[in-house]
Amino acid sequence: MAVLSKSCAASLLLPLLAHGFTSSRTTSGLNSYSSQVAPALGQQVNGRTTYLKMAEETEVERLQRQAREAREAAAKLNAELEGYKAANPQLAVAEKAREAAAKGPERLTFDQVLDRLGAAPVDGSGAAAAQLEALGGLKADGVVNTWKSKEVTSYAVTIGRMTSATGIEGKDLSPLEGGNEDDLRWSLVVVCLGSFILAAGSGIVIGGNVGATLTYLFAVIPILFLGVGSTAPGIITSAIEGFKTNTDSDFNERRIRHEAAHFLVGYALGFPIRSYTSEGPACEVEFYDTPAGDDFAAARTAEALKKEQLEPLAVVAMSGAVGECLEFGNARGGQNDLVALQTLFTRTRPYVRADEQMSLTRWGVVEAHKVLTQNRAAYEALVQAFREKRSVQECIAIIESTK
């Protein structure tokens, strides 16, 4: 058992001595007193009683005192701060502004945004500069907050990184990404078999010189097919995709989601609209090639694109295919977007290497996926607007009013 300090022992003995106990009674009294005090001072550890030191109680009291002092100091400082705010109202205004900024801009209703848009030239009917001026003024007023809200800077993206970030594989985007081998094999089988049947049938059924001529013509078709496939495979793959797309029961819905994705991503990146039409199964939108309005795709003699101008274009180009993938798991309408993006690659200076083109395309998929998923509610509302073939002003109002 641990030995009590002298001061502690003295404090225990004094009451006993004051009552005149004998030595034996003193010992008995000490034992009795210790049996009463021990439970309060110590605890059993492995059969032995370990006594708490009085210094530990003093340490606890000191910490409690410091805590009280800290609370009192905090209350005093808070009272002084409130008094300072009362004497300086501008501080309260600044604090409210910071709180509002932290919450983000407050969205207006659909009717409010549409009313503020009015007859602003944002639908492609006016010049790009006029669109930028109108939307820039509305953004400064807090009317359009999604417009030009996305800034992008490219980085290297592998197939694995793209799939990990988006869940989209290369073959999901386009037949040119590796999903066309079976289609090409079966198309060759169909062409050869069809040519054989037609050639044999024309010789047997028609006969004569006409039948013989048709037989030779039909026999040449497989050779022509192989020639085109070896020199310009894109023609065949485009034809195959066109056939598959037109026989797809979801063709119209794919088109709607594809174009709505282009609209939302291009709008978020701040591109002015070059044209917008609601004819056909779905609305279609085309943007200028830079936020400044330069149309490099239409003006072949225009100044070359810079890489920083190309980067957001890659995001817009791949957004349509990504929009399809979000709903259907794959894309069927991305072929023309890839061709257009390839045209822009050739106009970029300094020259973009083949491996950089593939990386930039995959990066465009990742960034487009971010925009669409971060604004998923607005995207779904815009898809419905495209089904109803709403105007550009109405589409913008829907984007800006959807939380």
C-alpha cells in the first residue's frame, strides 16, 4: 500500500490525538478511519489500492477555473463586438453580403428570368457581340448565373481515368472508338450474300444480255464495298450507324438528349449561339467556335485556333454523346461531333499530335460529364423543354430558374 505523505498523516492523526486515544485505540481508530477514507481516495488495481494524489484535484480545479475565465472572456469580447457593430452599421451589411455569397446566388423564377430576357438577341438572330453584351449585363445583375459559370483547363486523360470518372467506356461513345468490328464483318457478309443472290437471280429470272449485264454489276458490288472500306472506312461506318439509328425505337429521345446536352454545356461555357432551330424531331443548336464569336468551322480562311480556344470546344463537342450515355449507357449520335472536332484539331496551332487529340477528346468527355451531372436537374428540365420545342429564351429561363 502506498505510504501517505507526512502532511496527510498528520491531518489524520490530529483528530485522534485531540480525543486522547491510547496507542492501541489510535491504531484501531486509524484503521477504521482509513477504511472509511480509502474508498474515496483510491481505487483497486490488481488487488492493490492506488491512491489519487491531491495534486490531481488541484489540476482539475485549475482547468475548470481557466475554462470559466475563457468563457467569461469570450462573452466579454462578443459583447464588445456587438457594440462595435451597433456603432458601425456598415459591418452588418458586409457580414450579410458574405453570408449571401456563401449561400450562392438566389435563383429567380422562370417568369422573372423570361421577363428580364425580353427580346435580348440570344437566339442566334443577332451577332455574337450583341449576345455577349446582353448576357453579360444580365449576369452582372444576377439574372443568369449558370451562363459562363464553367472554366476548363485540359489535362492528360487515359481511357481508364475517363471510365473511372464517368462510367463511360470508349466503345460507348462512337463506332470509331472500337465498337464497329462486328458491324463491319456482318455488313460484309450481308453485301456479299445479297450480291450473290441478286446476281444469280438476274441471270436466271431475267436472262439474256440484260440478265448477264446485271449479274456482272451485282458481282462488282462486294469489290467496291471492300475498296471503300479500305480507303474511307468512315463512309461505311457512318452508313451503318445511320441505319442503326433510324431503326432505333429511342431515336427521337436520343436526339433530344444529345442536343439538350450541347445547349447546356455550351451555355455554361459562355459560347454565343450561331443558330437554333426547332424543326425536325428535336431542336438543334450550333455555337460559334469561340466565346468571342469567331466561326472557324464556317470560315475556312479564318485565323488558326489556339489550344486554349480548342479546349472548351472539345467539351461542347463531346457533351452530346455524354448526354446520351447518361440515359442509355451509350451514344449513337456522336459521329458528326467527332468529325467536327477533328476538323478543329487540324486548324489548331501549334499542331496537336494524335495522342494529344485522343487525350483531349477523353478529357472533353470528363468535363462534359461534370457539367451535366452537377446541373442534372437543369439538364432534365431542358430535355423536357426540347421535347416541347421551346424557344432559346424559354430554355435559358428554365436553366436559370431550376434549382
